[in-house]
Amino acid sequence: MAKEPRKLLWPDEDDWLDLFREHLCGHPELAEYVARIWFALLEHLGEGPEGVRDARRILNQALRLTYPFTASYRLAYRHYLLSLSGYVKPEDEPGQLLRASIKRARASIAEARQRRKQSKD
């Protein structure tokens, strides 16, 4: 999934409907609340640079608060607990693994940006 273009990750109308049917069907109050969030984001986006900044802040907050509900969070927490137990090899400590992964990801991003820049020239 990490190498998919961002556009492919964006849900189409059928994907949205499937998601909404699964989670909002039978919950009209929740559907109303979600609709108000979407509306507020649209309003912010229409308010120029400051509104865009607000919308970005709201979405970043939502992303951060979503993380504890993901499988990645559960795995990371289990790994962290194993690390605390003292049975994790030094090269497998969470910080070591994450720093190396972040370094590789940043290198991939830089390469992709360079390729895009070269293709525009």
C-alpha cells in the first residue's frame, strides 16, 4: 500500500458509501455529526489561507487521534512492552527500528521528488 499513488488511496463514491453504510446506518445522530464535520471543513477550506491552515490542523488532529485504534498502534505497543521486558535485541529496539524505517522512507520521498522534478524539466 505504501507505494500506491495517493489518488488510488482516496475512496471513490462507492467506497465512501460502503464505509458510511457500515458505520452510520442506524446511527442518524452520528451521521449528522459527521456531516457537520465535513461541512465545517468545507467552510474552512473556503476561507483562504487561514481557513486552509485550520482545516489542516483539524485533519492532523483527527489523524493523530485515530492512530490508537489501528493495528499498527497495537503492534507498536506490543513491541514496546517486549522492549521493556529486556528480551528484545538492541538492534530490534523500537527506536532503532523506527529511526531506520524513517530514514528509508525519507530517502524514498526524496528520490520520488527528484524524479518528479526531473520529469518536469
